[in-house]
Amino acid sequence: MIEKAIEELEYLSQDEKTSQIYEEQLMAEFDYNSGIYVAFRDGKLEGKQEGILETQFETARKMGQKGFSATEIQEITGLSEDEIRERGIL
């Protein structure tokens, strides 16, 4: 395998145009992989944020059922009064 890599490197280094094409292909592959990674990372972060928000709403719903006031629910969950009311919690 190493021998084959050395042969390919020698071939590519002989011709400047071939070398340039090879480098462009490597950069395109790198850019593609970077884009995939960023999309994955951003999607994962977005999913975590959605999960946190859903947990806050679930906690607020339970608190509303237990008779907590809107102010108490806001203080504990960090949700706004509008968010609480839009979900029908109060």
C-alpha cells in the first residue's frame, strides 16, 4: 500500500496540471466533509435546544396542574408568560 502511494505521489509530482487537479479534488472533498460535519454539529445542537425547551414546557405544565402561579412557573422554568399561555398551561 505504501509503495502504491509513493508511485502515485511520484506520478502526480511530475505533471503540474495533474498535481493541480489532484489538489483541487482534495480541497473539494475537504470542503464537502467540513460541510457535512458543520450540518451534523448544528443539527445536534438544535436538537438539544428543542429537548431543553420541551422539558421546560413539560415542567411548566406539571406545575400548572399543581396550582403554581404564573410567576412561580416563570421563575422556575425560565419561560415567559406568553410562552406559558400560548401552550395553554395557564
